[in-house]
Amino acid sequence: MKNIQPLQRGVVVFAILAVLTTIEYFLAISEVPQILLWTVALIKLVLVLQYFMHVYRVFRSDEGDSE
């Protein structure tokens, strides 16, 4: 996903989150084991942390900083 523009990336991630939420809803009303719901929730968590909260920047070393 590095070759697309930031706005397009946000829209794609938003669409993926919408699809996962729909899947999560149907899993919940189907009374499947909770581990499947937790798995979908964890995937959504990773997407939100990675693309909307920019957590990857915390672990990236900036070579331009001189502290």
C-alpha cells in the first residue's frame, strides 16, 4: 500500500474496516465462537493503529534528528 496517495489509502482502509465490521456483525448474530469475533476485532485494531494513528512512526528511526 506504499504506492498510493494518503487519501486513497485512508479510503481503502476505511472500506476494509467497513467490510470487517459487516462480517463481524454477521458473525455475532450467527452465534459463532467468540474467538472469531476477537480475531476480526484484532485485525481492525491493527488497521486503525497502523493507518489512522500512525503508530509505525514511533518505531521508525529518523536520521534527520540530532538530539
